[in-house]
Amino acid sequence: MSVGHYHTIPAGDTWAQNALSEAARMSRIGAAIRIHTTERDVTDLLRDVRRVDSKNPQAQDLRTELRRQDKELIPARPDREPLIWREFISMIGSGKTPHISPLVTYLVNTSALTDFEHVYCGVVMIGRGQILVHTAKTKGDDLVEAELDMMSWVLEAVGGGGRVDVHHSQDGARRIWEQADVLAQEKGDDALGHSGSRLRTLVREAGRLRTHIQPARRPVPEYDRFARLAVASAYAGDHLL
């Protein structure tokens, strides 16, 4: 699993300084912090911070703050960051981050593919100032069951409370949540009974954690694509994210 934290703060003309200061604040004492950025203002300020003879007042203030915390900011190349993080940083910088309803704690997108020996799954969770990416590989070829199984990980990651809107890539998995009230009553050894049993297990766990799960009305294209990138990474075994 990989996790990214993000939030916005009022900034004005000192936004670059505030961004670097916030990055330092979120890191432990004595940390060396690699800064991947697509923003020229941040790059220029970071360069001034590292130049002892710089007369830039923002750089001087930031340098004093870093020295007091025994921290170091190190410029890094954004093209070395996985694609999903580069795109997310760019969306935040351009103000094009998809809006999530304030009533939703986490928006979840799952995706899966199979080579008929294994199923490869990817999950992307957005909410509470976090983006979480998780991949998994399991034996079998049942894509619907695999995507539902990912919800067990989602519930564990949520930690309890709030509302989770979920969008599965498989129609079958989406229909299970859309017909949850009916399917939860199904029992037996057939496909409906199996889906009902799996759903009841998830509903009980969600209830224990005081978390409400419901199907998303429509997918967010950007986050849906991130989930597919996660699957591709799990399948190819490479840094495709």
C-alpha cells in the first residue's frame, strides 16, 4: 500500500513558502525531505533555501525554521515519482481535483483483471486529506468476488465511522451493492446465496465499525483510471502507478 497526504491552506503571495513549511512540519525531527514538485515557484524558493548567500527573505525565514527543527529540504525530480502521484499533484496545483461531497468520508474505486490463474486487484481511496493505493494478487479468476474482497481491506483502512461511496469496475460487483437489501436475505449454495453470504459478512463488519457503504452514483473518471493503473502495476509487476 502507498499513502499520500494532502490538504490546502490559505497562502496568498507566500504560498510557496507555506507549502514547503507545511511539508517540513509534517515530517519528523531530523528528517531529510525530498520535494517533488511541478511548480516553478517552489523550485526557485527551494534553490534559494539551499543557497546560504541568498537574500530572499522567504528563503531566510524558511532556512531558520528548518535549522531549528534540524530538517533538510532536498530537491527531487518529479519525473521519478510514480505517475499517479505526479498527476494528483498537477490536479491540486491546477485546481482541477475532482470534488467529493462533504457527506462522503472516502470515495473508493476498485478494479480487477485476471489471467485465468490469478486475479489482480487495485483500490484507490480518496478522503480525509488522504489518497491510499492498494494492490493485491490472489489465485482464481472470479473478478466480482475479488473486487468485493477488496472491501475488507477498505473497511480496515477506513478505521471506523463515516460513509464510503464505492465504485467497482465489474458490473456484477456494482449490482451487488445496488441490490444489497435483497441479496442480504439470500442463502444457499448457489451464486445468489454465495453473494448474499459475502455481502452479509461485509455488512456486519461495516456495522461493527459504524461505517456506511453505498454504491457511488457515478465514477470519477480520474480516480477510476488511477484504480486501473494500480491493477496494471499489480499485473505487470512494475512501477506503472
